[in-house]
Amino acid sequence: MPRVDGNAVATGVKDMSTNTPVIMLTGWGRRMQEDAVLPAGVDHLLGKPARIAALREALASCMTGGFKKGIG
């Protein structure tokens, strides 16, 4: 995205609506997953290419309102 990164988008979404779940899909996922720290405003972090099971789990968590933080 020109002039903005995913972290800024996630923070902006949460600033506008704290109840909106944010799933970050990133090419930097493996490195971020090794750090085991989610960026601010991110509820779930998935690396590219996303595993379908991990994506389903993240979406299910968001749909049930669980919003449990997850790295998958």
C-alpha cells in the first residue's frame, strides 16, 4: 500500500471501531510469528501463504466475538 503500512491500517481501524476484528495477512508473517508479538490493533496474524485451517480458525474466532489474540 502506498504511503501506509499494515500496522497503520490496523491501528486506524481500531481507533475508529474497537469492536472490529483485524486479521493481518503478511509476507513478514514468519518473522513476526517468531517474535510471538502481535502488532497494535491486530487480533490475528497470518503469514503468506495462509494455511486454510489457520484462516478458518481466525475467522471463526472473530465471528464468535472471541477476538482471542492469535498467531497462526
